[in-house]
Amino acid sequence: MKKRVGILGILIAILVLGIGYAAISDIVLKVNGTGTITAADTNFDVKFTGTPTTSGDGTISATIESDLQARLTVTGLTKKDDEATAVYTILNNSPELTASLVASLKENTNTEYFDVTYTLGDSSVTAGNTTTLTIKVKAKATPITDQTTTLEVDVTASPVEA
């Protein structure tokens, strides 16, 4: 009888272990793939806007010729410290990106008689907002003959993720 109980116990143990191993296994479902976001120039739009304001000595003409090009013409400065100022408005018309602005004087062909300076109102402009670019042209000396200069102030706008 003991032998039967022992054999029966072994059979029950084998049966239980067999059922445990016969259980249904987990199934793993996977999704693999890739994603791409394409940078588009249309997402970054910084431009001149509005009508520039002017002040100072002489005759000052400040205009916007296109979204990316403005013009400044100063005449009639006659003596040392005569100064003309133009203020341009720059709009970050981007839907989301912030614009980081850096201005630089690229050209002043007559530094003996002309001092050209510039100031940016803000160097970081969030989407939908504006800042100003102020350019001053100043006579450094009183000339005895007519003097001219060619000037260029550039503003580089770089996109920054918001």
C-alpha cells in the first residue's frame, strides 16, 4: 500500500508538473519602425516690417525694399557731430521658432569722416514678436571737401527651438 501511495504521489507530481509546463505561454507583439521630421524654411520667417522712423540732422531716407532688404540714405551732414538716425522694425513671423539675432557692421568705406553704429533692441525674438534695429550715421569731422561713404549693416537671424 505504501508502495502504491508512493507511486501515486510520483504520478500526481509528474501530472502537476506536466500541466504547469503545458500552460499557454505569453505572446509578445512588437512594432518597429522609424519617424522623420523634415526641416522646412517656411517654418522660419524673419523680416523687416512697417515704416522706418528717422531723426537727426540732414536729410534721411529710410525705406524697406523687400522683406529682407532695407535702404538708408543720409545727406546734408555738414559738420562734426551731425548725426542721422534710422529705426527699422524686425518681425519674427515664424509660427513657433524663436529668432536669435546678431547685427554686424559689414561696410563703412569712409571711416575717417563717418562713424556708423547700430543697436538691436533685443537679440532674441520669440515667434510673433518684434524688435528694432537702430542705425546712426555720424560725422566724425567737418569736411573741407564733399565726403561719401557706403555702409552695410547685416542682421543674421538664426532659428532657436522654442
